[in-house]
Amino acid sequence: MQKVQITQITKMTEEKTQKTETAEVDEVNEEKEEVKEQKTGTKDNFVFIGGKPFMNYVTGVVMQFNTYNAPEVTIKARGKFISKAVDVAEVSRRKFLKEQNTEVKNIKIGSEEFENKEGKQVNVSIIEILLKKNLEKK
């Protein structure tokens, strides 16, 4: 009876170990894919504006252009963060990306409808600002 229980426990332990190893390998592969996407710039180049400090977003935009070599970056914001998105775009473009001749290619505005915490449908304004490297010199 004890041998059967020990055998069953051993099999269960081996299965758990195998599942854990498989999960760890999957996590490593996902991390490698993320790094590869970031290095090649094939990842969607979006910066979502929220409640973090202003310069975090400016740094994010500048990094997309300089580190990840993105040809364009989209800055997105909703509601009360729209003015911060405009400021991020302008500071990034005028102060940090001046040498790269970065320009505002497009601005989209609109509204989205979603359900708030009380379950009520509400509209919120949105903005998308597309910054693009201009390869031509002035």
C-alpha cells in the first residue's frame, strides 16, 4: 500500500515539475519576443497618457524614437489627460527631438462610450497625436 502511494506521489511530483519547467520556458520565450519587438521597433509605437509624472511620458516618446528607432509614435489620451498629451507631444518635439526634425503628422479627436463604475454609459473625449520623423533636412 505504501509503495503505491509513494509511486503516485512521485508521479505527481514529476508532473508538477514538468509543468513548472514548461511554464518557465514559456515565460522566457515571451520575454525574448518582447525584447525582440522593442529592439526592431515592430511593436506598435503608442504612449498612453495617464496619471504618472509628465516627464515619464516625454521620456517614453523620446525612447521610442531614439532607442527603438521608431519612424513614428502615437500619443493617446482620454478625458482630463488630453492637455497633458498635447504638452508631452510639444515638449518632446521642441526640446528633445529638435535635431531629428520631428513633426506632428496627424491629430485625431473623438469620443468613446464606456460603462463607468455605477454601470452607467458615459462618453469621454479622446485624442491621438501622431509624431513622425521627417527625414528631409530643413
